[in-house]
Amino acid sequence: MELTVAGTDRSGVPVVSVTGEVDVYTGPVLREELEKALARGTTGVVVDLSGVAFIDSTGLGVLVTAHRQLASRGGRLHVCAPEGKITSVIALTGLDAVLAVHSALDDAVHAAAPASA
């Protein structure tokens, strides 16, 4: 399955929407789009995984790297992942304790928005 990654902006928050499978072959595509979002200098970035059917350790590593970069400037990575396989993988790996996981995109964007917004 192919991977589609698109960067947009919602209420001043960078949102990276992902559809398909994130694995060792497609992970670099996600990493590249996340780097663009991180380059904006914001403290909150949302990754919408609601269209993802599969994510492996490479994809999770991309998310952790982005989270660390945001955390170094006092921010946090917000992930939209409706209940299902992806949420289960995030929970099984313990990343739900590190990443802010939301079941709805609007909730993730609201949580990632700057306090003054």
C-alpha cells in the first residue's frame, strides 16, 4: 500500500495527515514532512494517523524523533488516532505515555494550539 503525506495548517497548528502504511520504506516520507512542520518553530504539531492501516517501528521512531525535537523547545507532538490498530500499537509500545494521543482531529488541533490562540 502506498503512503500519502500532506502538510496543512489548521488554526495556526501544523497538521501532517498520513494515509496508507508507514514502514521502513515509507518512513522517510513522513520524516520529511514532519521536518517541514517542525521548521515552523511551533511548540505543537499534529500528526493525523486516522488514515493509517499499519505502522512499524520505523514509523514509531519517526514520531518519537519529532516528539523529542518538540520537547526540547517545550512542546509536544499530538497524534490523532481513532480507536483501532494504530492506537493499540501506540499503547502496547508505551508511547501513549509520551505522545498526546487524541481520537479526534479537532481535539488534537485544539490541544496543540498556542495558549494565546
